[in-house]
Amino acid sequence: MPNEQATADVNIHLRARPQDRILIDQAAELVGANRSQFMLSSAIKEAKAVLLDQTSVYMNAPAFQKTLDWMDAPVSAEEAAGMKRLMAAKTNWSRG
């Protein structure tokens, strides 16, 4: 199977202070990337971290057990209707 890289088809433009550009260029050079590669990689890592932070749930043991019990219970009509609405919703990242 040939090793194919997807071609980027969207431009992202931003303004930066000169000292920030120098800092980014120095870091990019250290990892063997150009400025665009470094910035995109860094932005993707941060975006994933932000999204993961929004989906992580922290709780004590009793609350965790209560959640597990709720998840194991049969779905109520209200929950089923809510899930149907949720699955039908359009997300910002899927809109084209």
C-alpha cells in the first residue's frame, strides 16, 4: 500500500508578533518541521486536549457506582427521545 499523505485544502491565516514568529520558527526547526507544520500540529494537539477535557468526568466512588447503575438500567422513553434529538443534530465540524 503506498504511503499517501492527504493534501491540505483549507488555508488558515493568523497574525503574530515578530517575537512570537521567531519563537515558533526556533521550535519548529528543533523538531525538523516548517512553521506551518509545527503550528498545525500544535493546534491539533491543543484542540484534542480541549475536547478531551470537555468529555472527561471526575467523580468519587459512590457517584461513579450510581452512574454505572444508571448506564446499566433500561433506557427511559425520555432518554430515548433525547438521544434521537442528539443524533439528529448537525455539528459545526460536519457542516459543509
